[in-house]
Amino acid sequence: MWVSTKAQYGLRALVEIGLRAPRAVPLKEVAEAQGISQHYLEQIAAQLRNAGFIRSVRGAKGGYRLARPPEKVTALEVVEALEGSLAPVSCLEDPESCDKVGRCSTELLWRRVDLAMRQVLGGTTLKDLIEERRLLEAKGVIPLEARAS
């Protein structure tokens, strides 16, 4: 249930790429704008590309573009692609892992936690996150200089 830096950085990278659409964005620019190690971001980008969230563009003006419209990508899809299971306890994904399934006083609690997290992440699109970033920039919370053109 703990969301790693991989998922956090992956979402931030997608927002950064989405902000600069339709141009292709070099990972170096994304890494600099987000304060992420370029080497680590390259590993994350490979997973994002394999999962169909971004596509690479070769050439002098190359980099990465979103492979799908931002309104068609949910935070849940991205986090699951980078993290795997989000279940707060293993028995929700693998009932065979626990002999108390169906007889556990905390099972319902963990099911509610799992559902709540899936609803929030599933109800949040990449477009929502891009719009939130634009609002933060407009308020001056994030300086526009942080986003190289």
C-alpha cells in the first residue's frame, strides 16, 4: 500500500510530458524540471513505454509524448503498472495466503481501504493532474521557470 518513489515520479513525469504536449520532451528536461535522477527516470520511462502510456520519438526534436489522451489515463492504471498490486494486505489479492479469509475481524477494514484507494486513484485522470499543475503554476506555487520550453 505504500506508494514508492517509482510511482510518484512516474506520475510526475507523465504530468510534465503532458504539460508540454504536443511536442516530444527529452527525459533530461523532465528530470531537471522534476528534480529526479535521469538514470532512475530512464528506468521508469521504460516501464511507462512498455505499459503504453508514452511513446518515444527519435531525432533531433525527439523525446517522449503521451501515447494516449490524458483524460483516458487514470492514476490507478499508472500506479498499478509501476507498483503491481495495491492491496493493503496480501489476502485481498491472494485469498490462499491466509487461512482466516472470511473469518477475520479486520478483513472488511482492509477491503474498505483498498476500495477507497482504488476509487480515488481510478477517479483521477492524468488530465486532472495536469490541470492541477497549471493551477499551481498560475498561483505561483510552482515557478514557471521550473518548466523549460
